[in-house]
Amino acid sequence: MGNHLFDAIRAVATPDAVFIETADGRRWTYGDMIALSGRLAGALQALGVRAGDRVAVQVEKSPEALMLYLACLRAGAVYLPLNTAYTLAELDYFIGDAEPALVVVGPKSREGVAAIAGNHGGRVETLDASGSGSLIERAADEPVDFTDVERGPDDLAAILYTSGTTGRSKGAMLTHDNLLSNALTLRDHWRFTSADRLIHALPIFHTHGLFVASNVTLLSGASMYLLPKFDADEVLTLMGTATVMMGVPTFYVRLVQHPGLTREATAKMRLFVSGSAPLLAETHRAFSEKTDHALLERYGMTETNMNTSNPYEGDRIAGTVGFPLPGVLLRVS
């Protein structure tokens, strides 16, 4: 049976190809990704994490944090990302509701989270913004040739808590095939290939940054600039060597206001995607006027991943989120 999602990632991974580059010049190849995610998966198993166990993660964005998501897939665990802005009182609800076997947090949060996790039988390890911490130290002693835990298409891969628009946040359960099928659809619909280089300035604790941006990149064998946060100056500089950017409307508002946003600055880019919130028609028009690029809006939900997208070829109309993606049925009522 294999490991449904990670087997698909591994199948397109060229070991020597670059997977991640960071602002400070560090690089991870796909071979590095397979090695570190394997070591981390071994560390999870050594900590008692078994197939189907939840691993809650509230850490700053880093390449190692992304590898931890992949390690959870490989260990057969259920990845549970948590917003870095959540307070201890909010974490108490999520940890109590999901009952994770392991919680991974920044070093400063360890003591407070340990008191909460201990009430629910969970352990706590650390991972900081620089990619250091107790979990990485444990992983250093593990072999790179981890044997992936078998997981099928209907096995849980992740739980993401919704924004709680109708009461308290609810955990949306996503299977291996939920994530794989949607990422493959987006890869094909948006014409991703191994030649693409994505500007990744989104958080990785929600669907957009974690599943749309990261999974589509992985399943294309493409590379990404992994940025800790959005910085307009930095993003404009990277456009000289990148091909794709995914962002929220706020990113594009800031870019439109930046004097450096020109046709010349964006000449090597092939696609700009906007999502997670409605994009104002005036932002869409202003971006197009300055760059000759029409922003591609899409619509999705935590519970379903992406449902609709503006066309890759054809008119992308301001104020719309396009048509149903292949395999999606849509009813307007």
C-alpha cells in the first residue's frame, strides 16, 4: 500500500534538485528533504508517536518546520498546525479537543504548554525559528533511511481547525487523498513544472501556505523561496529569478503601493495567485495596469481545500473566483 501522499511526493523528487532556498542563502535539496524528514519521522516514533496519533505544532516558519509536516506524513501521524498567535488559553482548548500524543512548540512556550499537554497525556518538544530545538537534537541521532508507515488514501493526514465562524473552532479532518488529489489538480490547472520557483511568504499553519503552496511545489518537483514573512522589497527582488507567487490580498495591496512594482520587475514571473480573502476589484485592476499580469483568484475552504479557480488561460475577471476545478461540483443557491 505504501504511504499514499509521501509516495507521490517521492516519485517526482530529484535528489539533487533544489527544494528550498531561504533569505539567508541556505539551500535544501529534495535529497536533504527526504533525509531530514526521515530523521524527524524516526524521532517521532522514538517519542512514542504511532499511526493515527495527532502531532500538534505551534512553531515559527522554517524549513525544518515544513520537514516536520512531511515527517508526520511518513510516520503515519496526523499533522495539526496551530496559529503562532494562539495564547495558552486557546491552546488549552485545541490540545484538550485533539488530545495530541506530541506537541511541538517554540522554546519560550515549552513550560506553559507542558502543563496543558500533561493533563491530556501528551509530550512536548521544541523547534525554534532557526530550526534548532529538542526535536531536531533527537532527530540527529536517527538514521536517514526511515521506513515509511503505511497509509492509504482514506487515512487521516491532517486536522486543521477552522476559524470558528459558528461558535468554537472545529477540527476539519483531511485525508491523504484529500490533500494529494487537490494538489495534483492545482498543479495541472496552474501548469506547475519542476522549472518553477515559488515565492512562499505565507504562514504554514493554514491551508494556503501549507497545502496549496507547499504540496503543489512538492508534487511538481519545483523549488521555493521560503520567507519567514512578507516583505515587499524582498519579494520584488526575488521576482527576478522566481516564476510564481501565492499571496493574500494584503500582499498585493502592498505591492501595488510600492514604486518598484513595474512590468520590468515582473517580466520573468508567469503567475500570481491570490486567495484566503476576497481581492478588491480595484487591486486587481491596479496590479494589472502596473504589471500586465492578471491576478488569478481562487476559492477554497479549510474543510475542502480548493474548489474553484480563475482560468490559467482566458479572462480572469476582477471580483470573481472562477469556475469549479476538475472533479468539483458546485451549486450556487
